[in-house]
Amino acid sequence: MKLFRMAAVLALVAGPAFAQDSPHINLMADGPSKTEDEKAADAARDKAYKETLKKIPDAKASSDPWGGMRADPPQPAPKASAATSAPKKTKAGTAAN
């Protein structure tokens, strides 16, 4: 019974490793190749698509929908000089510990 279990475990472990080395076969083939009419229709469709892409104008304008609603950024207030500011009051009293 131990031998059977060991063989089953080895088979499960070796299965994916063996699958990696097997030849690659595409089971989802595209089917029969296209006819000349289908190839011509595809070429015409691609050409029309590329011409349509050339007609699209380049977007050069800003895409900010709230751009006109915002005000200019606020300017920082000028710093007051030491001469124009009021003198600082000092603490009156004695410092006793």
C-alpha cells in the first residue's frame, strides 16, 4: 500500500514537469485561412481606420474644466519691518525662585 501511495505522489508531482517539456500544440487553431475577398475587405477597413485617425485634431487646449473658476493664487503679504512694529512689552516683576 505504501508503494502505491508513493507511486501516486510521484505521478502527481511529475505530471506538470512532463507537460512543460511536451511539444507545443495549438489546439485552438484559427480555422481555414481567409479568402482573397476577406483579405481585401480587411485591408480596406484598415485603410479607412487610419484615414479617420488622421482627421482627428490634436488637443492643444487645457482640459481643466475649472480653470476659469479659480482665482489667481494669493500673493504672500509683505513682511513688516522691525521699525514699524510696536515695541515688545517686557514682563514686569521680579524673578524669584
